[in-house]
Amino acid sequence: MKFRHEFRQTINGGFFAEYESDGALMRLDFFDGILRIALIKDRENLFPTWSVAPDGQCPKEGRDRLSCEGFETVCPEISEKDGILHFEHCGLQFHIELMNFRITAENEKGILYQDRSGLAYNFAGELGDGSVHFTRREENQKIYGLGDKSGQVNKSGRSFDLGTGDAMGFRAEYSDPLYKHVPFYICENSAGAYGLFYDTYSNGRINFGQEHDNYFEPFNSIRYEEDNMILYFIPGTPMEIIRKFNALCGGIEPVPEWAFSYCGSTMEYTDAPDADHRLRGFIERCEENGIRARGFYLSSGYTQIGDQRCVFHWNRDKIPSPKGLADHFRKHGLEIIPNIKPAFLTIHPMYQTIAENGWFLHYADGAPAVFPFWGGFAGYLDFTNPGAYEFWKTCVKEHLLKYGYRNLWNDNNEYDVWDKDVLACGFGKKISANLIRPLFSYLMSRASREACMEYESDTEDVPFMISRCAIAGTQREATTWTGDNYTDFHDLRFNHYQAMTMSLSGFCFFGQDIGGFAGPKPSEELFMRWLQYALFTPRFVLHSWKPGEPSNMPWLYPELMPAVRKLFDLRERLVPYLHSEMNRCIAENMPMIYPVFLKQPDYDREADCFMCGEKILACPVFDEGKDSVSVKLPSFASGWKLRGEGPEIKGGTELEVPCAPEDMPVWFEIV
């Protein structure tokens, strides 16, 4: 019966239980510290997961969404009285009304989590198409996470798309969607905190208070296109939730130490007709200005045929010897990270071969689907096709690794596919590509990493992967960054909030394009403030595309070089600390930079200062015209030292520290 679904138990497996009503299956899996809730309406189309890998392993073809492998299971005692299930799990008392399967979880403070009254799940289409879930909302709740979402750290009161796009020039206060698809968030309310992770790759919408309905109490909601819903409920403190979530997703891959040093990048050099000369000149300019660089992100201009970009094609007029360029950079202590894209333009020399083999996303008749891409039309490589997956690896080996390029920049991989008629192979189980758009970015990064590992299997060097689009689980394969940001003082502060949001979403190594990728040339003040801030973020890269303006390079303002040089010297001194902290974060599944409230719950959620590792409190200046920093030192440490020197300052002290744009930044170290 619509709106009234009375569930009955069909299986009690000890560490899991199943309940059915009107063709819908609700399954509970009891893991140590986690409850998995699954609503299955279409068993035949229960697509695998690549996000969940509690033992760190996930087959290339994906993992059964209901697998319990790698989890530590527990067996709670479930009792039933008057149509309500009762059991204890994760230190909480659970009550589940079998009528419409309404779940409530309580602790000594009250209700921590509860499904909305009436109907919280879309069992039989009463709530529209796809998956729908409504949960109880407290007016003073706080919401963190969802990947790289814009706005302040606390997302309560906002509504967001679940989706990805090429958001060049995005405004970090309000633009949506951006580049990440991470349907995971932490809700903090009067009874504590819990995390919810929806294991899906489909598009949708999530609401934290913008939507109201006269017939129901205040609620949060999520809607997405996939019919089956797999949900992980993770209670604990916010830090505990993040650690459990990272462990759920299989942990974090190591990052080589050199990647924490300054790495240069600009589209200007590779788009120039004398690209080889300009690139080699970068090393000379660094040496002339006393700047230590350890890497360079090679933008896609090196692949141009005319005005269009053809991945894996070397433009020999611009770069006569790809191997010679790589050797030259490595001789000077720099790695090159070439840009690669998963779309092949119809003019690409390889396009016909890929089409004939059926390796593109395609229509039912096998014809390749084409999409607007970088000034032309292109087909997206279908990484769920085993042949396409291996083809990509072969291209990486033959066109990049062979020449000495062993670190890869996986870019423009948001897959702008909306047409439901476009199909993917699905590793033998065809699926509409629009339902798994962000998954292709993960598989692209994974194939790139595998190619590097196979090609240099005799070395212990860790390949460096970075991907613009990401899903939960990408951190097993690649690092990321916040994409094509905008140059503006206002955006600098919201880029910081975005960084804190990413840290609360399970990301560890990331950063922004320092100085802003798009928009006007940064003013002297903004340029210096962005550098001061970015010193304490894991990725330290200046990258931009500003036609008619000079690129964001350390020597953008020659008169500022003495002050800039000091900042770059400080960054290089911080590299061993940052690399060591990264290794600790990997071992403990923790964020590397994060808001102070993760360690001190009563601290300001929207504070400008943030933790960089376990020992450093970074205190940047985000306001134009300001020449000092106001900070309240966290009380979780008994003593701090300004810039690691001078007298000890007691935790909890409030102070104002002068800091001009040309000064060293303000930071405190735990004594």
C-alpha cells in the first residue's frame, strides 16, 4: 500500500538482518562503529562500488555493494515489541518502527539521529523517482563535508547539487556544483555527531534546511537518480567520523616528499609557440631569483594540433624532444607532471581506432557519443570497458612514461554527460553513463597509477597522481586540488573555507591555485597574502590562465622578490615537517590541515586560523588593508610559541600580532 509499508523480518544472519515489504528490501549490516542501511528495490541493477574498500583493496571491476569483506562485524541482540525493533549498536540505542522502517538512534543526551516522520524513504515511488531520504533536522544543527562545496564551513541552511562540472572561474562563496562528488557529510546537533555516506555516483540534490513542508517537522533531505540506496551511518566525534570514513574508503595513498615543495605551472608557457624554450627558462628564472622548485605541472598546450588539444600527442614544433625536456628538468631536480585528458577530439589521430574498438561511451547501436570539448567535439573514453582501460595504460606508457614522465595530472575528467541514452560498458553490465559520471575520473586516475607502477615495477619511487574530479575513494589513487578558482580577496577567504570543507570530507593532500587561476592579475597585497596562506597547505602550486596578463609566478612583482624569497625559503624548511605529518595522517586516516574545532569543540567553526598537522596553528590574513592578525590560541595545548620562537604563550590567550603583506606569516607552534 502506498505510504504504508509494513516490514517483516526475512533473515537474521547475526551480523546482518533483512526485512521486506511490498517488494522493497531493507537490510541492516552491523560493523564495528558503523551501521550500513540498504534499501534495495532493483537487485538486478545493484551496481558495484569503488568507494568502499575497508581492507584497502577494490577490484578494478568494483566491489559488491553489499559485501561485508574487510569489515569487523558485530552481532547485536534485536528484540521486537509492538512493531518496533530495539537493539544497541555503536553505543547507541536504536528503535526502528517496522511501519515504513523509521529509524531512531538515541544516547544519554537525547535523539542523535532520526528519520522523518510519515515516510522517510522512497519505497514505491510515492516520493518521485530514484532514491529519496528525509532525516530529522534540528534548527541549530551544523553540517560539514560534501567534498569541495562552496560557502562557509557549516553548510546548514544550504542546498547543493550532487554532481560535477568544469567550473572554471567559480566563486568560492556560492558556485555549485564544483569538481567533487562526495555524498558524505557530518551532522552535529545537541546530542552529538554522526556521519552519513550515500554510496552512489548518480546526480541529485541535497538539502540542509532550505526546503520546508507544512506537513512535516524540519528535515534534511537527499534525492538522487539511482533506485537502490546504500547508506553508512557513522556516529562519533567529528574527528572519529572522518577517521572511520577514510578507513571505510580504503585509506590514503602516500605522496612523495618533493610534491610538498613549490611546483610551477601556467598555461602561458605550453600554449606559446616556443614552449620548450619557455619551460627551460622557468628553471633559469627560479635559479636567478633564488627560488627552489621541485616540480612543474605541464599544461595541455604541449598536445596541440592547431588550436585543439589531443591527449598523448606531442607537438614537436613546440617541444622537439619530450625525453630531452624531462631529462633537463630532472637534471635540475624537478619532476614534470603532464596534463592528460580523457576526451579524444574527433580530429585526434587515435579517434577512429578507439571508435572502431568500441572504447568510447556510446549509444545503443554502438555509435560513439560525442560532446562539446575544448573548442571541438570529442568522445569520452569508457574506463568501464576493459579494452579502453588497458588502451589508456598503454598510451600512458608509450607516450609519457617512455620519455621519463612518471607523474600524471588527470584533468578535465568531470564527464559532462547528461543524456540517459549514452551507455557505458560497466565491466560487462551496461549502464547509463550519466548514472556514474564521476566514477570515470576515479578509474582514469587508477589506470594512470597502474601504468606507472607496472612500467617502473623495479623502483620504490612513489608515483604522484593528481585528479581534478574526485569521488570518495579517490584518495587511494590520487591527490586533488580545488580547481580553476578566481582571483579575489573575498574568494581567498572562501577558498580557505573550501579547504576546511575538503579536510572534513576525507581529503588529505590538496590545495588551491595560489593567486587564483582565472580573473584579473592579483594585486601585490593579494598575491602576498595568498602566498602567506598557502605556505601551510599541502599542495604549493602557482597556476593561472590570464590572457593579456602575466602568469602568477614568484617573480610576478620584481620589487617584492626579497619578501617572496623568504616565504619560499620558509616553505622549503617546512617540507620535511609536512611530509612527516602526511605519513602520520596516512597511518591514522586523519586530515592534514583542518579546523581547530576538531581538537577543541568549543572553538569558532568559521575561524581564519587552522591546524597544519599536529603542531602548527596557521593564522593567515584574509582581509584587504588589514595589517595584523587577531587570534585566540587553542586551549588544548598548554603553551605556544609565535613562529616557534620567543617566550611561551599560554593556551587560551587572545592576542593581536602585526603582519604586513611583506612580513613572514603568523603561525604558532605547540611547545
